[in-house]
Amino acid sequence: MKMRKLISTAIIGAMSLIGASSAVMAYDGDYFRVCRLNPQGDNFLALRTCGASKCQKLSELPPNTYLITTEPYAVNRWREVIVLDSLHDREFSGETGWVYNKYICPVR
């Protein structure tokens, strides 16, 4: 009985350590701007309700519109973003949606 309790305690302790070491880090977002648009074409980037061209278009973003991402990586070449009023916008209250990753460039 003592051995069973000792093993049980060891397993619970090991699980606690594993859980603590795999804590999820918060993502602060990365800044991007709309870029690489064809000025002879539509010259806007569609902000959509989901990450696919079949999804409803929410708005048309002109070149150099600033965005912040809500997730660290693209999903099937689409990024979920918040539209910013400017690069210094810290309210993050702009429109939220999905944009095609090819047409956004990191702000350095």
C-alpha cells in the first residue's frame, strides 16, 4: 500500500512538472502593412470574415494600411488581423478579419 501511494505521488508530481513546463506564452501580435498590390489592378486587399477567398468581404484595405496580427502564424496562407488607424494605434479597436498573407509586409 505504501508503495502504491509513493508511485501515485510520483506520477502526480511528474504530471505537474510537465504541465508547468509547457505553459502557453501570450502572443502580443506583429505589425504589418498592406503591400505588393497591383496598382493596375484593384489596388486593395480584401479583409474577409474567414481565411478563404469565398468568405464575405468586410472591407477593402488600401496600400500601406497598418495591421496587427492576432495569431503568430498564417493558417493556409491567411492571417487574422486587426486594422489599425496608424502605426501608433494602441486601442486595437479597428475592424477584425482575415487577409491573404502574400499582400502584407512586416513593419520594421
